[in-house]
Amino acid sequence: MKRLTREHTVPVGQRYRVLEPALVVEPGETILVETINHMSPIVRSEEDLATYGTPDYEEREETGPIFVKGARPGDALSVRIEGIEFVGLPHAHGSGPLAETYPQRPRVFPIEGEHCLLPGGVRVPLTPMVGDIYTTPATPEPVGADHGGNVDFTEVRPGNTLYLPVYREGGLLVLGDVHAFQGDGEIFGEGGECAAEVTVTLGIDHTYRHRRPLVETAENLIGLASGEDLFAGIQMAVEDMTRLVARIHGLSEEDAYVLVCAVGSLRFGGSVARREMVAHYPLVGLSVPRDIGR
């Protein structure tokens, strides 16, 4: 299995500007990607948090890009998350909507078996996920999340497949920002940030051909969208999923719209918990059952 090491992280200030592939793969190939995080490459103790916020690591947490042979603009990459292994300890310097009332400091969260230990002795299950994942957009200053990005969407996790539109030859996939735990909306402003080894299988989608990011789970299809405000994002997600459901199930768009609105469930990415981002392209996920009982 090919391994893309964490030495190939995108340099600070070069997000969306790195066009030289760090790894070239065949469609259907499974690879391992090493990731770091924004506090320090690997955190093994509280002392490793001393680099938090320094120029060496701020924004430097995505590994890539990865070139998938045969992927062309207009296609979509399929990225199946096969597994995530943590390297070091989860940590965070969260804030949340009541940060002035409950000020926070950088801290680590020990792992005990399949759980993580939070303050007060609280144990929560490990729920590994990839927070930042995207195909390189056509412009270095994209608007919204049509290409993916720092979506912090909890369902980008082992066992699920993410589909991303291709804008450049090979897709130029980049990923990082792994979380050991996080709830919908990333209310704390961060998840359990952790360096990791992420195993993915990459391919070219010939089934859904979705124009924005799409997550496939065992039970649901979840369309991701971000508009100028929250309602605009919801409208975009509903329109996308109406067209997708109509096409894959052979329904009229009018009938698909009723289904999507009647049983669809709204989910949110990390941006909705931050005041400055709620008003600027918050990420919405619209989940619709794969089995519609026909």
C-alpha cells in the first residue's frame, strides 16, 4: 500500500495553490495518508501544545495533493474512508458560544480503550472523522464549499464514502484535520484534534455525478451545500437532493421534492457554531434515506 507521509503537508499560506502532486494513484487504489494538526505535528503531552498558534503550524494540517489517474474536470472523485488510526493524543483549544463565561485553555484528552477522557472524568466514545478534505478548486480563492474544504462534517468517517467534484486534472485531493470526537455543528469551535493515519480508497464516481459534495452511508445519502446564508444553503441542498433522488429512483422532480422535504433531515458542519461563519457560507447537510420503499 502506498503511503503519503506528513512531510507532504500544504505549506502555510498555500492552501488551494499547490498543484504539483505529492502522490499519483490508480482508480480503485487504497492508500494511507499521514496527517498533522494545527497545534503541533503530533501531540503526546501538554508540553507539545506550546507551539499552538505559531506561524509554523497555523493552517498547516492538510496532506497532499493526490492525483487520481483518469479524473478530469466534470468528474467526481469517490473517497471511501476505510479507517483512521490516531497518532498521539486528541487535544483542543475550543471556545464555543459562551467562551466569555467559560474561558478555555489548550488541553489534551487521554484515550482509554475506545473512549476519550474529558474534564471531570467524563468518558465519551471515540468517533474518528476527517474534518478538512477537498479537491483542489479551479481558483485559489473559492467561494463556498462546492469543492469540499474545512467542512467538519461528522459523517466523513470510516465506513462512509465522500464524493467530491473534480475541477483540475487528477482531482488533486487534499485531506487532514482529523478529529477523535466531534458533534454536529462543532459547537466547541474544534473537535478532538489529533494527528492520524487515514486509509482511503480512491476512485472516479460513475453513479451519482453530484455537482457538490455528497456523503454515502449504509442508510443515507447526504448532500452538502453552503450558500450566502443558512437559508440559501438549505435551498441549494434541497434542490440538489431533489434532482439526485429523481434521477436515481426514476421519480419526477415534483415527487422527489415531496420525499426530500417530508423525510429529509438537516445536519450541519462546523461553521454554524462560529458567529463570523454563520453569516458567511455555513455548511448544511441534507440527509435522505437511500431506501425509499418502492
